[in-house]
Amino acid sequence: MNLTRLAGNGPLKRQLELETARRGLSHAYILSGPAGSGKRTLAGLLAAALVCTGGGERPCLSCPGCRKALAGIHPDIVRAGDDGKDISVAQVRQLRADAYIRPNEADRKIYILENAQTMNPSAQNAMLKLLEEGPAYAAFLLLTDNAAALLPTVRSRCELLPLSPVTEAEAEEWLAGRFPDRSPEERRQAARRCEGLLGRAVSLLEGQAGGEDKALSAALELVRRLAARDELALAEHCVTLEKWDRDGLRQVLDETVLLLRDALLCAAGAPCEADPVRREAARNAAAALSPRALSRAVSAAERLRDALTYNVGAGHLAGWLAAALSA
């Protein structure tokens, strides 16, 4: 199977190559991994492979089916859950009705459900029925930050494809092809800060190109107030984060974790962030807080970031963030 467009993830690629060589693609997959890990890229390649009409290895990336799939205009590839809202039981039932309408052009009809973890139990049970009783030509790709947020019965009807972070070297190589106009130092810093998640690296570089980064500004202020040891000021800042959506809050927590880790490096006397703004924030935090306090803050931010993979509102998490960092 042709998965060259997906960076890293060697074990997953070998798994798919062996499975497709033996019996072809399954009718249902769960693509699991944190935001920016390549779930959409892999879903696009699997969808293209399912509608590919070229000969040889699939997806060929050059036949009409592949080109339409990669351009997002294939009539037999249906997406849901990409509007930032939770997937409702009504949407799943609508997908079920659509699934029984035969494909327009291809032999298969593919349904890509982004943020599948946002389905409540009723929606997941409706999805389960579709997975069990859907037509043979229908295929389902469920994208989720956390496969454990799906019901065991749903997971048992799908094959799990867990995506892993890439190495820093793999990230640099990929970014060199994606952003040839950026300096090697900018790409190196993005590769270092993205924690192996290429989508995050792209956001970092595109955010730099687009000007002010709102998430970075919020994280810098959060770390500044934490270093000042002013619990009231910290709580007031966290209140402003209650209005952020989950994706925005995840970006703030990503930046916060990186800043606090850099502070730990500064405290140990190791080289840290090259960006002067981030470096100053890290040094100030290292001077104000003990390594133990910084480690606790990193753990708290990481736990709350992981909680975002469950269907928890940003408002609740912002409140927990203030309590956790003040502890």
C-alpha cells in the first residue's frame, strides 16, 4: 500500500501493508492519535485507496478517483464531525440512510467521521448498528484523539490504527519539503516544539507567517502569572480561557507544557528555547519556581491536555487548570 505521504509511523505502515496484501482493506477503522498526528492524512490515503481505479499499488495518487479524493471532491467520500460540533445521533442516522444509496462513481462509499469521541452513547450505539448491518460497499473511518472514549462494542467492530509521534529528525525532513522557504533554524525549532506532531509544527510555522499567535500569548501570560505565585491573577486568567473551544485550549496547553519544560531545562543549566520571547518566559519561571514545582505544573497541564480527548467542555477544564496550577 502506498503510504509515502504519511510521515513516520513505520509499524502502522507495515501493519496495513501486510493486511492489504493478505485480504485487502477492512470495512471499518479507528484512526487514533493526538491532534496533529496525521489522522486526516491517513484517512485521506485510505479513502483514496478505496476509490482508486489505477493499477498496481493503491492509492496510485494519479487516477481520477485518487485525484478527486485528495482534492476533497469525490462524491463517494462523505465527511462528518468536521464542523467543530459534537456528532449527534441524528447525524449518524442520516449517515445510515445515505449509506444505503449506492455509490455514484466508485465501487465503495467511504464515511470519514472526525472527532468520533464526541458521539454520545446513543450516537455510538446507532453507529454500532451501522457498522454491523451496513451495506458491504460502505467503509467507515472513525478519527479520534482517544480510542478509549469510544464504546468497547464500537471498538470491537473496527480495526485500530494508532498513530505515533514522529522523531525530531523525521519532522525536520518533512518540514523541509513542506516549507522550503523557511530557514533551517525555523524548521528546527518547529520540529523541536511540535513533540512529534506534524500538524502542530505546521500550525507553528503558519502561525509565525500569519503574525500574532493567540495561543502562545495566552500560554505566556499563564506561565507569567504562575511564576508570580499570584493565585487570584492566575484564576482570573484561567476564567478568560473558559470561552475558548477545545482545539484552542489544547493549543494553549501545548504551549504551556513546552514553556514549562524549557523552564526545567533552564533550571538545570541546559540550553533551552532559541526564540527570545519563549526563552525569557522560561528563564523567569525557572528563577521563580523550584524544579519540583515546575514538574508538578507540567504534569498538571499534561493531564488536562489528555482530558481534552474526552468529551469535556473547555469551561470545566479551564477551572480545573486554575485549581491544579495553584495547588
